[in-house]
Amino acid sequence: MKPAIVVVGSLNMDIVINVDHMPKEGQTLIGTGLTEIPGGKGANQAVAIGKLQAPVSMIGKVGADPYGTSLLNSLTASNVNTEHIVTSAEKSGVAVVTVDQSGSNHIIVIPGANFDITEQDIELQRQAIEQCEIVVLQLEVPMEVVKYTLQLAKQLGKTTILNPAPAKPLDDELLSYVDILIPNEHELADICGIELVDDQSLQAATQALLAKGVQSLIVTLGEKGCCYADHQTFKMFPAHKVKALDTTAAGDSFIGGFAASYVSNPNMDEAIRQAQIVAAITVTRAGAQSSLPTLAEVQQFARE
């Protein structure tokens, strides 16, 4: 049996509003379109992994409502095991996403059922974590649940990946349970309190987190690519040149692409290269889960 991944995190219905440009304060705009697309950082990462043919299960919560049904159906259609997703008395999470013509976005999240998940829920789904190799988390569920899950995963000898998004203060104990931290440049700056202006400040920020017990970091830098840092190495990876249509789920696709490669072959460089291809394809398409590529598409891109 292939080694498996468990994603613990959020499921949201993304209500995507297209506009010519972002509204200024107090301004009313006419939108050019509205779509409902399954999203949530956790679910996006699970779908990205599932579409790349790596065995993946998700732990999370949805409401007993039509959005919850749609979110589960989207996961199932993308090869994600949903048996560890629980129905909450709260409504399913919703994200309102505004996307302009350049592909930039603003996102407001109403967590709903995602903030109903507890440490007890994680314990009830413990078997999924016991049976996997990698546990992936983000910060769209309560912080105490993130810390509890990371600690449990480390006790069970699993590789832990944390995407610290949306950025929040992270205590040293939590960081000590993280094997691979994958922030974007803005999240890294927020966590470290270091303004990123050049490669030197970027390297200083990564060293600050490595000193707190994180084993390794991958920092995504948008069109500049990404960097990898551990206690011996600091390395830049340039991005693939593509025309971005919508950057929604770019970071989630990167993490899914990385985890799907790393679980079967723990080669950091190869996993980062696959992650970059997945993200490059994703930003050329609209939406969150609807934009995530299949393994065949990633392989085709790599050949070209």
C-alpha cells in the first residue's frame, strides 16, 4: 500500500466575485461574475494531493447544509477519503473572494463549522493519523487544535507540514513540532517580525524560525519562485513563467504538490519542483479546487 497523507483543516465554500479592479473604501462596483467553488485551505490541499494520485484523507467539519454536501462531493470526486470529516451543528465555512482582472484577490472567511472542531474530535479520528506518513495543517481551524494535532503526530513519529496561513503568532512549543514550515513571504514576515526587503533579510527570517526548532522551511515568493532553508542549506528555486489568471489556491496547490511527491520519495528538491509545476498550472485557471491540476497534466508540463 502506498504511504498516505492526512490533511487536518478547513473546508469552505468560496463565493467568488469577479471585478475589473478592487473597490476603494466606500466605493460600489458592478461585478462581472459570481461563482460558488469548493475551497478552504485544508480541503484545497487535500484535493491537490488527491488529484496527484497520492492516498489522502481529510479531518475536518462541515455543516448539515447544501454547502457541506457540495464540499464533501468535491473531495470524493478528487480521490480524497472523507470518512473522518464530521457534521457540525454550525453552518459550513464560507469564503467571499474578490478577484480582479490581474488575478489578484481579497478574501474574507467566515469559519462556521471549521471553528467547531476540537481536540476531542482529533482524538476520535486518531486512527487516520496513526496510519499515515505525513500530517498537513494550516491555521483556519482553532490554534489549540493545530498544536494538539502537531504534538500527536510527532509522538506517533509522523512528518509534520504546517502552512501558517492565515498568519498568526506561533509559540515556540508549536514550532518545535513542525518538520517542514511552508509560509509565503508575507506570512514569514508576520511570524518573524522581520521586514523582507532582500535575500539577506529573507535568510535572517528563516534562521530565526530554524532557531525555534523548525526542522526546515520552504518560503513561497510568488513570481520570484521559492526558497528552501534548513540548518545547513539556503537555496533559491526560480518560478516557472506563466500568465496568471487567478492566484486563488496557489499556495495550497504548492503544498499539495509538495506533499504528494515527498510522501513517496522524500527528496526535497524533487518535491519542490513538482510543487512549483502544480502552482504554475493552478494560477493559469480560475477558482480554488476547480483550478488544481491532475497528475497527467503535471507530467505533461514537466515534459514541455
